[in-house]
Amino acid sequence: ALGWTSPGDWLVLDGNATWQDFRNVSDSGGFASFSGQRIPNRPYLQANGTARLQARDVFSTGDELSLTWHVRYLHAFFRGWESAGQLDSKQVIASQLLHSPALSQVSRRAGVSLGWTVDVQNVTNAPAFDFFGVQRPGRSVFAKLLVEH
């Protein structure tokens, strides 16, 4: 994981990547023929990153406005054992690259915070799947309103 915040806090960059090498170590029994292969249906490479531009006192003293861009990557992986079956007929969870921007504003006055966020998940409407190969919803828009006293 890496993160950086600019002087003045107007730009924040964060990112992380995970690589896991879970392999079958069985040398006897029903799974011995798959020894040394990756455990099926487990992603082994994934990463995400966030870039956030933020400004204070834009509309009034004490407010914050931010634009955030979040990117998530998941590398393709097999649902079954690597050596089982023919390569062209294997079930594969495809690589996924998803982009999600969000715009937020928070105002603080007299002990009350008012805020809102509009978040667009998967803005490019890229195909996305869960670990079982079931397609996840495409582009979606969420709005949140916060009142805190």
C-alpha cells in the first residue's frame, strides 16, 4: 500500500495491490493430482487506487468540496483446478477494471454538519462478476445526505 497527500491537502493519492499465492500442497488423497496448483476460485492479484481532489472554504468558511476517483482491478482466475479440463472450455472469472467517481460537499456551521455525496459505481459499465461467475450490477448511482448535530 502507498499513500501520498500534497502540501496543503488538496490532492490525496492512495493505492494498494495484493498478490496471494495459495497453492495445493497435498501429496496424497483426492487432491494429490493437483499438487502445486493454485487453489481454485480464488483471485490471486487485485489492486485498487484512489485519487481525491479537495478544497476547503469554497462556498463558505468551514466547508469542504471533494472529487474522488476510485479504480479497482481484479485479475482473471480459474473457477476450477488449472490442469482439469481443456483450456478453451474452462470457467474463468474475467479480469475486471472498474471506475467509480464521487462528488462530495460538507458544510459545518454552529455545531451542525450538512453533507451530501453523489457516487457513480462502475461508471464505464464494465462487466463485473462475483467469485462464482455471477454478473454483478452494472453502472449505478447513489446519493447520500448527512445531517449531524
